[in-house]
Amino acid sequence: MTNSTIASNSESSPDHAIWLSLQTVISESSGFKRWQKEQTTAKEESLDVLVRRYLEETLKTLAY
């Protein structure tokens, strides 16, 4: 069984549309904005990469 996010690279897929909506909401949140100010390389990375890093770090923190 494949992961639908990895398997689906089409920008017209429903998963892609959902991801774009989530990116927008997350990037407008106060937590993301605060996290982004703390990042030293944030200006060099795309919003997609930043949101993925933010989510990864947030989930790692919550796992502890």
C-alpha cells in the first residue's frame, strides 16, 4: 500500500488542494509566525518546506 501523499504528485489532486488549504491556515497561525521568526534559514525556504519543518518539529515536541 502506498502513501497517497507521496504517490500523488498531481497539483490537481484533491490531496494537493487540501494540503494547500492546510498550508495557508498553518502559515497564518500565531504559532507558525512565532516559530518562523526564530528560524535563521526561513527566508531561503519555500512556504511548503517551512510548513513541513514546522509540523515536524511541533510533532516531535508533542511526542515527548
